[in-house]
Amino acid sequence: MCIACRNRESQHSLFRIQFEDNRVVPYRGYGRSAYICRGCAADRKRLQKIVKRYRLDESQLVEVLKELNTDG
Ligand SMILES: [Zn+2]
């Protein structure tokens, strides 16, 4: 389930991330993971909701999503 819009998508269309303190990093196979769908990853307003809720750094989150996107 996407943490921004709470829609259930197939895992294929979701980016898997994990939280490390107030940062988000690509999922490394352990720890607390979360999903963000491609629609939300491209939507600044929805990302800002997550940023507030989890007290993240917005530019850092955007960078990670960009990185995941280019990985395919
Ligand atoms: Zn979403």
C-alpha cells in the first residue's frame, strides 16, 4: 500500500523505501519499509504530506525517488 495515497497497487508500480531516522533510503532488505506509488512520487503535493507526517527532508526524498525511478 502506498503511504501517500493509501491505494493498493501491484508491487511492480511501487517504489520500496525504508526510513532511517529522518531520511528515506532505498530498501536494503531489512528494517521498516514502506511503499510509494509512481503517481505519488511524481506529485509534489502528495510527497509533501509524507514529508510532514514523517518529518523528512523533502529534497532528500525526491532524490531517492529519482534514483529508484532510473533503476527501473
Ligand atoms: Zn500513492
